[in-house]
Amino acid sequence: MRSLDPFKAPKNLSEMSKVEKKTYFKNNRKIKLDSFKRLIKYLNYRRGILFGIIITMLISIICSTLIVFALGYITDNFLTYNFIHNDYNASQFAGAIGVLVVLSILQQVFNYWSNALSVKAGLYTAMIMRNDAYKAIMKMPISFFDEINNGELMSILSNDIENISNGLCANLNAIIKTIFIVISSFVFMLYYSVYLTLIVLILFPVFLFVVFILMKKAVPQYQKTQKRVAELNGFIEENLAAHHLIRSFNQMDKINAEFTKKSKRLFNSSFRANVYSNIAYPYANVVTNLLQLIVVAIGSLFAISGISTGSNSEFGPGAIVSFVLYIRIMSNEIARTFENVASIQMSLVSATRALNLINTKPLVDESRLSSIDFIKGDVEFKNVNFSYDKTSSNLQLKNASFKAKRGEIFAIVGPTGAGKTTIINLLSKFYLPNSGEILIDSFKSTDINEHSWRNQISIVLQDTFLFKNTIMENLRYGNLSATDEQIKEASRISSAADFIEQLELGYDTIVEEGGRNFSQGERQLLAITRAILANKNILILDEATSNVDTRTEKIIQAAMLKLMKGKTSFVIAHRLSTIVNADQILVVNNGEIIERGNHHELLNKHGFYEKLYHSSFSED
């Protein structure tokens, strides 16, 4: 299985040499930087919102720093000697308190709007990326889904893009905010005391270094967490789909044990990541308290002794209060920022996976191919060779050649794994041949875009898929422009109307997940009705192998004959009546068309078909 995770190491990190580790982590940093640059383009879609975030953030930060400055001013002018001796101007004191209240209100209002706009930007970015990722998936050839785990795709569309929304945009906003707060705080601290500010600048790097080391240890664990979430999603999806099989073989204990093992691995990596990132807070508090004690001690010495602080402003109790508050604000913001950096690292891992999916291009650029509007329905295979694994020399179809004229019925028979479905897949252009040509009329499959090619073909698969919607909307899937009356008419032609109209809600009956509220025969009739509505000149029909009662069998056979009338039909046949009515039978074995002809011609050859007929088919 191929992975969309570019951070996946070629081997276990513990087995790598120092040089290999260095190269691996260097490449990871380069990938993240590239992802960040590509992600910025998504944010550019809403420049107005980004401008609003920056303006509201700046106003909020200015208000925050002015609040601290105002507290220092109030301390110096009203809460020291003058206040004790009742020697202060009450109106000035009230005015100062009023300014403090106004600044506090403005700070909260603009902080709210900054956060709200950040959330909006994050959600919008996630929506655009999710849409782009889903469009990319819809453009991928079937071979893409053979190579990629569905759980990984689900994880990208849900978990990864949610991480981008919650983690990157909100945390990026917090980091930018922290940078502005640190700058503005140091500007005011320099105003009070150059020397004391220099002391803080000398001590702060020690604090930053230790927190950085802790965060660096957390990042690989976040990457492991993302990978294990995708693995767990894939495991859950696979086993929910196979729950009948698991129960029938009594493998619940085995599956539960595997799930517990994967869940525990996810817990371990997630726990380690959170331990490393969350330990930054207590450490930040210890360092902050030490810094504050140093500032109070040295600041008091400056204030009492009258030693120069390197600034022109007076250094008193208010300056000490402001210094302490600025240190507290900065350290809290920086500690939070390191946690945000770890979250951003995880978001960049998610963004890289999502962007890899979005930027994955199909091998063939469909936009450069031609379209066809109308066809007669002639089909030809010319020396077609094909293998699902392009790196393997083992071919699933070898030198296949045949011609089908409009209106002919071709039955394709052969043992399991012979290559019957491969022929159908190639005709449907789910895959392209390794060599040879597939033509509809005179148009090559390699020259016509997928949408136009498949628009000429109706497909009824063995496993009928029904959406969780009304019967009417499920049938309309065959022709989105069909009216209700046209759908009902098609249902009458296929005889599906016989059971639909007996339902209490008729065509408005909701189809349950997987169509489980209908029998296999009823689901087949609904699929045939969809194909009748599609009304294409070429029909591909994979007959269901499951047994139905005799009455339903006859209804299905009659519906199929009506459906195939006048159409070039290719049927993977499991019923004798289909084979007998076919104009041509292609007998496939080991990827080769070994015999061809009608039923009686092939029986008279006394070859492989005769053996297959006697072993696999019985008289109606």
C-alpha cells in the first residue's frame, strides 16, 4: 500500500545512523516549510479577514500593554505615599481608574474579534481544503484506490483538515500575537529601565532553551500520533465492513486484541507528546517567579538607592509593578506559544498529507482529451494486454481481441480469476491497458476523457449500491434530469414498480444503509431500472451470483432482456438463459480469450466451454 504521509521513515529511527537521522529530519523540516508556504495561499483567499485579524490583534495588544503601564502610573501616583497621607487628587484618581476600565473593555472586545476572525479564517481554510481534497479524490483513477488505504483518505478528510482548522490558523494567530506582545512589553520595559531590561534579556534565553528542547521532543510524537490515528481509522473501517465475516468465524477476540494493541500505541504516542508539551507550563511558572523575584530585588535597589537605571524616567514602585506584570504576561504567552508551536507542527504534518492528496495528479490529464456526443455502439478490443500491477510482468489480460457490433449481446464466462471482470473494467475505462487499443466506434479510450467515455455506457454491477435516500432519488441517479413520471415508467418496464408501489410510502420510501431493507432480487431490479433510465447504447452487466426465488429470477430475466434490447451488451454471465441468448460467448481462462462463438457452436467444439458448462451451469 502506498502512503500519502511524506514523513514516513524508510526504516525504524533506532536503526538509522546519525547521518541518516540528520538527513531524515532535515528533509522533514524542508517538507514542513514547503507545506507552510502552500498553505499560506489558502489563507490569501480571505485577505480581508487576515487584515481584520491583524488590526484587531494590534489594538488588543496595545490596550494590554497600556493597562500594565496605567497600573504602574496609578501605583506611583495614587497608591503609595500620596494615598497613605490622603494627599492626592480624587478626580485624577477616578479618571485614571476610568481609563483603566475603558482599556480593559476595549482589550476584551478587540481580543474577541481577533479570535472570532481567526476561527472564521480557520474554518474557511478547512472548508476550501476539504472541498479541494474531495475533488482530487473524485478525479483519481480506480488504480489510486487500489494503492491507498481508505482509512488514510478518511483521516485526511476529517482528522487532518480539522487539525489544520483548529491548530494552524488559531495557533498561528496566537504566535503572531505573542511576538507583538513581547516587542511591546520590551519597549515599555526599556522606557522604565534599560539595565533591568538587559538583565531580563540575559536570563530569558535559558528559559526559552529548555522549553524549546521539551517541544522538540514532542514533535516526533505528534507525527506518530497522526500516523496511528490514520492506521486506527483504516482498521475500524475495514472491520466494520467485514463484521459479518468476523462473527461467522468467531474472530471477535482476535480483532478486539488487535484493536486494543493499535489503540494502546495511539495512547502511548499521544501521551508522550502531551507530557513533553504540557511540562512547559510548570517550568515557565518556576522561571517566571524567579525572574519576578530578581526584578523586585534589583528594582527595589534601584528605587531606594537612586542608582541610574539607564533611562530618563523615574524608577519607583509603579515601575517595579509594571516590570513584574510585563514579565508575567510575556512568560505566559511564550510558554503558550511553545505549545502552539507543537500544535502547529502537528498541523503542518496534517497539512502536508492533505496538500499531497490535493496536489496528486492523475497519470492522464483528462482535460486534454476529446469528448464524444453520440455513438452507434460498436466496441472493439485490439491486442489488449493489462496488469493491475504495472511493475509486474504477470498479465491479467493477454492479447485480447474481439469485435462487438451494435445490438449484439456478448456473454463473458470463465472460472474465478480468469479475467472476466478485467475486461469489464477496461471497457468502463476504470483502468487503461498496458498495450493495445480499446475502441467505441472509431474512438480510442486513450483519446477520450473519462466523463465522456462513461457517458456512453450503462453499468449494472453485481453488488448493487443504493444510497441512503428515497427510492425515487436512488433511481434518478441513472439520469439526473429524469422526471418523476419517467422514473415511474422505467420502473414499470423493469417490473420494479410491482414491489415499489406496494410499499406504504412508495417511491418516497427511504433506502436504509446498503439497501438492507430490500431483498437481493429487489436491489437488482432497482439497478436495472437505473440503467433503463440512463438509456445508453452500451450496457455492461455483471450478473449477481446469489440465488433468488424462481419467480423473482424470471422477473429479473425479463427485465434484463428489455434492458439489453437494441444495446451492445456485455454480460459476465452466471445464468444459463443469459448464455443461451447471447450472440457471442467469450470464454476466458488465465487472462486469455481461449474460445468464442454462440452456445451451440461452443458445445460442438467439445472444448473448455463444454467442461465449464457441465460443471457450472444447469438447465433452467
